Amino acid sequence: MKSLKKKGWSYFKERLKEELPQSIYKVWFSELNGFIKDASLFIEVPNEFAKSWLKENYEDLLQRLIKEANLQGFEFVVTEKPKAEQMVIPYNPVEVIGRRISPRYTLEDFVVGRCNELAYKVCSQLVENKPKGYFIYLYGNYGLGKTHLTQAVGNGLLKQGFNRVHYFTAQDFLSCLLKYLRAGQIEAFKEKIRESCDLLLLDGIHFLSGKEYTQNELSFLLDYLLDERKTVILTSIGSPQELRDMDSSLKSRLNAGLMIRLNQPDFETRKKIIRFKARKEGYKFPSEVVDYLARNLRGDIRQIESAVIGLIARASFLKEQVCLQLAKELLTEISSEREGSQEMDLIIEGVVKFYGITKEDLFSPSRKKNLSLARQTVIYLLRHLAKKSLKDIAQMLKKEHSTVIYHLKSIEKRLNQNQAFKLQLQFLIKDLAPEIELAQAECTEENEYLEAGFEA
């Protein structure tokens, strides 16, 4: 405690800097002062607005840090500065609105398949016809091409001289909004977008979950842009109904858009992606290599691209031709050492994305509620979607038979009692079912090949 008192507020600033994105820390905490008194932390804030904002958005984080430091609690102390001191704040603190669009994202470099054909056609049509009051909502898991398509629209229009385009990630939008807020120039921020934006590209709005003020401002901004026949493209990992802690009025506005889901690439699309990525690097893969990679790479497009680059690098360093043996060696090295079926891999991949956790979290000894629920979901899906026996599930997960039964009963009870969770799980099952069916069909096909003496 003596050591903590000596460090005082600087200790908590260091911890906040570790926990928060740099932009958020810089805007809201870097200039604050604080002190420890009577086993409590007192944080000095410039006004009531800052006090309300920090309490609403960062109380849980501060409570956790207080607990770590063995203090009793914390309070905000409003210490408004004289107006003369406030004059040092520049009138227009943020000149740049949005971020630069990456030139590598183009419609020509987007590989089209059944999983993304509608999204591609809508975006292509948008570039051809120029923005005319469209509202498009692209959603799907990470790495399926949402960012690529969004920026490709921007690039396509910029090349035609249409330069009234603003591109934000949701993190950019929040950070920019907060900077203007703190400087007392929020109206200038909104006016700048209204005056100079005919196409708003906002990537990853699920990041705004739980950020009530930002959601409200986005709702008002969407109303203005759409009323003025501007065009808006939003992306997210889920449909509006799937987004948690999202204001109902914003959800209602999002539902008004043209909602297009991007799915995981099917077998034929994966083959097209592999050929395309290889061709861009100056290689033409043998058909058996393409088939083998497409059968065994079931992740997102980034994973497929990484494997293609890895295979080319391996062939280059070894001074060998790209062949099936090299492909098998590569996938053996990059694949998980955990034993299990293709169905299990697909289910685990879907569950970790659904809960926003990592595979390491899923298999860790932690007993946090969300991790326990994620593990129960894996067991439930293996049983009811992949049709695995209790014995098989126990062997796959290295669990006792009784433990598997307990987890199944727990999640079934939750499904009966919680309709919202039941609906969310149905969305996850709907997303995974086609891939599970394909994996089972391909497994059967592969077994038939092996029985005929053909090595797939």
C-alpha cells in the first residue's frame, strides 16, 4: 500500500494505458490528475459531462483496477478550469475525417463465389451507377471480404473522380467523435461530414456495442445522410438482431438497409481463391494441390491466402516445384496439434467467433461464465449438429462421460429458459450447418476414394 501511495495516480495511468487503445487513453485519461486518500482513488475531471461519460463507459474497468490495487473504491471530483485556460484548446482539433482507403482493395481483386455473389454484384452496381441514396448493410464473420468490398467501392468511385467519400472503422469513428466532444466541437464534426460526404463507409459497427452516446449520434447522422439521398455502407460481424448492447432505435435504422450476408467460402470458391492468389504471385498450382488445399483449408479467406503464400515460400526456399507433398507438409505444420474431426474444427471456429474469444481461452482452465457457456455450446453442437455420440464427444474433448452429460443438460436448461440465447444459437447453427454437411459429405467421398486405393 505504501508503494502504491507513493506512485499514486501515475500507477493507475500506467495500468489504463495498458488496458485501453492508445487513442482512447490519450483523449480521456492522459491529461487527468488524481490522488489516493483514505484507501480510495479520487479522479479529477474538468466538468460534469466528462464525469458522466467516464462513469458510464469505464466504471467496470476502474473498479477492476481498484480491486487489483486493494483499494476500497473511487470517486470523480469535478475541478473546472478557469475559462482563460480553456482557450488553449484549438478551435478545430481534428482536421482529418476518416482514414485513407487502401489501394490494394479493388473489385477486380475480389474473388466471387456463391458465398458472396450478391454482395459483389450490389457493390459493383453501386460503382457503375454512382451513389444514389443506397443503404447497404454487409455482415458475416471475420475474414470473409466485408472490408475488401467496402474499400473497393470507395476506390472505384475515387478513380472516377467522385471524391466525396469518407471511410471509417468503427474505432476511428468513436475516437474522432470523442476528440471533437472533448474540445466542445461536436457540431463541427457532424457538420463536416454533412457538408463533404456523399458516401459514408463505416466498417465494423459491432465495435460500438454498449457505447450508447456514440450509437445515438450515429443514428442522427444516418437519418440526415439518408434523408439527403446520400449513400451509406455499414459492415458488421452479425445482423442487427445479433448485435448485443445495441440501442433499439439504431437497430431499427440498420434493419432499413439492404442486408447482405457474406458466408464462408464453399469448396469451389476456395479453389478459385487459391488459384487467384497463386496467380497473383506468378504461380500456377497443379490441380491436385488446389483440390487438397481447398478440402483442408476451411477457415476465412485470410487463412487461405496465408497458406498459399506459405506454400510458395516453402517451394522457393527449397528450390522445388509446388507439389502435393509440399502442400501436405505445410498443412501438417500449420494445422492444430489437437486431435478431432473436421466437424469439430468447424464448430470450434464458429463458437470462438460467436463468443468473441480465442481458442486458447476456450481450452484454458478458466471458469469464467462466458467461457463455460462457450464450452457447453461446443458440446451441444457436436451432439445435435454434427450428430456425434456422447462417447465420441468425450474422447474428442478429453472429458469424462459424466461431464459431457452435465454440460449438455446445463445448456439445454438455459435454452428452455432464455429465448434470446436460443435465438442467437439458432443463428449460429444456421451459419454452421452448410459447412458441417459439406465436411461430412467430403469425408464420405474421401473414404470411398481410399477404399478404391486412391490417395486423396
